[in-house]
Amino acid sequence: MSKIVIIGGGAAGFFAAITAAENNPKAEVIILEKGKNVLQKVKISGGGRCNVTHACFVPRDLVEFYPRGNKELLGPFHQFMTGDTMEWFESRGVPLKIEDDNRVFPESNSSQSIIDCLTKSAENAGVKVIFNQNVESVKKNEEQFEITTSEGVFIADKLLIATGSNPKIWSLVEKLGHSIIAPVPSLFTFNINDKRLKDLLGISVPNATVKIAKTKLTSSGPLLITHWGMSGPAVLKLSAFGACVLAAKNYQYNVEVNWLSKSTEKVFETLKSAKKQLNKKQIVLKSLFADIPKRLWERLVLVSNISSTERWSDVSNKQLQELANQLTKGLYNANGKTTFKEEFVTAGGVCLKEIDFKRFESKLHKNLFFAGEILNIDAVTGGFNFQNAWTGGYIAGMVMSNKYTYT
């Protein structure tokens, strides 16, 4: 009887275990979980609703959401993709829904639906979950692996490590000869203390463009002002793609914000046109752009040396140019970061060059597999990190079950 051991009771680990057990009922499949509970990241994801995946159904488009791992995931996504994930859960009694921003959630709006589906499927397939197993060592003994935990020793013919971003496990993987890319945080908000943002908590714009000054890093999308600075999809995407660069800067850098995602020249011409056409008695403090909330507009007008009572007919072109600059290329000093909710994501992990992504198998050791965030793969927010886990878990599970023929 083939013995399959999976270290880590998270999304990738459960998906691999279920896949392996269902496709090879004669195999003994065991999940070793460090804690007392499994699937804890699933539980808190998406504000407790679980953002299962993202409704992007073209592999080449999907990989664009992965700052690290985009090239490596292209092939795997052709084997197990968003639609496959949705079908997998819906065929097991978990109806899903696609929201306006293309994020996919269970119709129940509860992550417990996903957890129950995974644990029940594992139980039905005969997967054994063993709790409180703190892994202390992993050794290769000829054709098998010896896993020593705080509670005992387990022997595996095939071993999958799916523990996520875990420094202790990374250290054990290094002892097996694999290289580890040093982890740095991904998906974080920008800490900015600037008078232009003071007391504007909760204000957002629908389509801003954010750049890291003196780099090529840029991102567009909704931007949210928070009590600690800036957040929202535009900032989170920029933090993911700029994770390594911003870490090297010790999280001290300048952020250039274009609140309108329009050229400075075009905005300046719009402002000059307003000066000519608007009622001479109308004050500049009244918002001109529908996408700029009133309080933000007022703040940017005042910092452009335009008084609260100044009328369009009286404002100078120099003042209008400064307002155009504030709207399209204002610089904000960032000093530090804040983790995005409880959804901890890091860039870093097992070096991707050492993995065969047709099988999610180590190139150094036959029958050693990796899936999920233990690899140097991460994505922007929106269900993409889970899709990486489902895809990697599925392919590794199929290979371990001896049912996978893709080479």
C-alpha cells in the first residue's frame, strides 16, 4: 500500500489529499497538522466569507495577477483552472456566486461552507488527519521519507509539503538541499502621515493611478484613504508587485498619486476651461470632478494656495497648474506598512527553478512535492492565492495517486 503524507492542513494540503485518495483508494493518505484545527486561513479569508477564486477563465490572463510565479503557473492553469475549481465545489453541494468585481464566494457567504466541504470530502475519501504534529525533521531514506514530529515518526513513499509561509519548515526544506528565497511581506497598505489626508478616513476614488517614485512600479484602480494612509486595490496590487523593491527600501519611499488617472495637461486644460465658462461667482471649493469626493477636492484646492472663498474668475493660471499637479502627480511620503486585514501573504519560499511544475515535484528528490505558498509564488488580493493552492494541490494529488499522465 502506497503511503502518502501531507504536511500542512491548509487549502493546498486538503485539496491534494482528497485528490490523491479519491483517485487511488488503496493508498494511505495522511495529513499532519501542527495545530488543533485545520483550514484556518480559509476560515478568515474574504472577511470570513472565503474568496474561493477569481472569475478569470483564460490562463494567460490569470497569470498576470501573480507577481511571482506567473510563468510557472501558465502550464498548470491549463490543467486545472478557475472553472475547474468552481465545478469541483459546486458538484459537492457548495453553490458559488460571482460578484461584480469577479471575486467568487460561496452563496452562503460563509467560509464554513468551504471548510465543511473539504473536511467531509477528505473523510469520505478515507484521508486521515492527525493534529498537534509539530514537524521536527524530514529525511530522505533511500526511496522513502522519514518525518519526525513531536508525537512520533511517519514514513512516506510520497511526501507533499504544503505549510504555507513557514520559516521553520523552510529551514527543514533547506536541509533537503532546496534553496529558499528570503520572505518579504506582500499585500500591505502604505503608512502615510500627510496633512492632505488628515481626517479623510473612508474616502475613496474609483480609478486612481499610483506610482512608486524613481521606479517603474505603477498600478491603477480604486484607492482608499485610511487612518494610517492609503489602501484599496490600487495600493494592494502595487504592494504585491513591488514587494521586494519596497522591502529593499525599508518601506520608506515616495508615492505619486494621480487621483483621476488623467494627464496633467488634460486636467490643467479642464481647469482653465472651467475658469472661462463657470459662473464668475462660483467658488473653486465646489468640486469639479465627479470622481473626486467633495472633502478630498477641498483639501487639494486649499493646498494649491487657493482660498476657500476664491472664485473661478479670480484664480490664476499658476494656481490652477498647482491644483492640476496635486490632482495628477502629488507626492506622498510613505514610511512603513500595515498588513492587509488578517490575510497574511509573503513573497518568498522554495526557489521555483527547483520545481517541475508539470507535476509540482522537486527536481532534487523524486516523490517530494510542494504546493501553495510554501513556494515563491504569491498574488494580488481577489482569490488568486487560493487558485494557486487548488491548482497545485490538484496536480500534486493526481501525480501522487499515479493517475496523472501530463508530462
